[in-house]
Amino acid sequence: MKLRIAVLAGDGIGPEIMRQGVAVMDAIAEKYHHEVEYKEALCGAHAIDVVGDPFPEETLQVCKEADAVLFAAVGDPKYDNDPTAKVRPEQGLLAMRKKLGLFANIRPVQTFKCLLHKSPLRAELVEGADFICIRELTGGMYFGEKYQDNDKAYDTNIYTRPEIVRILKVGFEYARRRHHHLTVVDKANVLASSRLWRQIAQEMEPDYPDVKVDYMFVDNASMRMIAEPTFFDVMVTENTFGDILTDEGSCISGSMGLLPSASTGESTPVFEPVHGSWPQAAGKNLANPLAQILSVAMLLEHFGLTDEGTLVRKAVDASLDACVRTPEIQVEGGAAYGTREVGAWIVDWIKNSK
């Protein structure tokens, strides 16, 4: 297969982890005789510094012409700490989602047996947790009408029926492919937008008779994720709730550096780690590349390359079992491995696998 990949490394640790993701993709391409063509493009704070736009038109065109986007992270303290900044790196991420029509963010949450002790939750609570959070990406308060002056501010949480139907359909179909259990998360006891979500989900239920559907208020869902994460199979929710819940879910594994994601919709899909740009670690060879590498696995699987994706996952598991890990997940007294060393070990494992 021939794949054209847009590479958006972004800010902070982005370029470092991206190099490892591309190296893994190259190892897979060599092993399975695929052809991969890369085209790099600017985004985030780096793009602001160079052209004044966090998601310039040229980057949009590179993404549109690609089969998939491999994305790392955006963000920089000089913008985070300036509440008056008119242009911010994160605006580029929102623009990419909107302009590519990426309405569904797919975030797997899973635990690794050898890392259960790294979770802030007790091992007996998180062992066996394996669920998917599906977050609507292009509607809600993030994109609704906004206003701010010195005394008043508001954000409008607006959703339309077509927006809700298409994301719920993604949720139902994922549940059908997994364990036939869907949890719709809302705040229907307070918010009109949530009541519309719940109404439409109930209307769609008869079309998926093999899927068991739960309805859960977001505050209850956030507590249930901590108290009983194994309860969930597939969770679907709106943009703001999803942003919060997916970050909460990512902590179950013990490190945000372990979990990938995919954003899909009307145009080129984007595959990215769930963590941020961690600018304080940039250039220090500390960042965990596994989420970026597992994003490569999700990319391969998206195009039906199941064996290739499975091999990447096996290589990641092997690195963890061999204690080839970056500092935040290394065992006490374990050898020191950095971003580059973990990536190189995984590439060698893939190349030498039978």
C-alpha cells in the first residue's frame, strides 16, 4: 500500500516524539513492503512564530492532500501565560478539526498489566479496564457564539440534530464492534442541549437492538470512571464533557504518555497522542514516545493494516515488559532510557520480529 502522511510535529516535545513515530512507521513499511511518503507542515506556536497563524492555509492544503495526518502536540507557555493573546497555538488545533470536518475523537483507555502500580487508582480497580471515549469535536461551547468584556462573558453550547446523530452513530457502531455496551454521557437534568442529545439517542436505540444503552449524567460518569472504570465499554459525549472525561480516563493507565487517539470525520483523519506539548521537557530526551507510536498503530489499523498495527502494539508491550521505559514509568532502579532509546529499541524489535 502507498500512504501519503502529513507530519505536524508542532511544539515542545512534539518534534522528538514525532521522530520516533515516523521511525516506527518506516520500520513497518520496510517489513511489509509499503510505500510511505511524508510531507511536513507547520502548526501551533511554531507556526505563529514563523507565519503568524497556528494553522496556516498551506498546512491545511498539505493535510487535505494526504491520506492521514500524524500529529504530535501544540502549546507554549508564552501564550498560556498571556490572557490577552489574540492568537494561540490551540486555535490551530481547533481550526484543523473544524476545517477538516473531524467531528469524532476516538480515545482508547486501557491498562498495561506491568504498569498497574503506576495508576493513581488501586490496581484492583483499574485491572482489566478497556474502554473507548468518543468525543464530539466540532460543536458545543468551543465553537458556539462567544462574548467577553470586563464584566460579562458567555459561551454558547449549541448543537444541531445532524451533528448529534452522526456522532451517536459512531458510538453505536463502535459498541457493536466491541462488547455491545454504550454509555451516553450528558447533563440532561439541567441543559437543553443535553436533553436533545438524550432524545435523539433514545430515538436511535431501536436501530441497534444488540447494543445495551446507559444514560449517565457527566458528574456521575466522572465519578464512575474513577470508582469502577471496568464498567465502561464505549462512552459518547459532547465536546466540553468529552475534553474533560478523556483526560480523566487517560490517567487510569498510569501515564498520559501511553495513550493514542484518532480524529475522524469528513476529510483526512488525524492520529495523535492525548498528551500535551510539555515544553519544559523539550530537547531533554525525557518524553515518552509510546502514545505517538501507538497513534501510528491506530493509523495503520484505520487503513485495514491490522497485522501491521498489531505488530506495533506487540513491540510496545515488549518494550514495557523489558523495562525499556522513559523515567515517568520506569521501575525503581531500572536502566535510564530516553525518548530516542525507547524509539530505537521498538524499531529494532519490529525489524527483528519473525
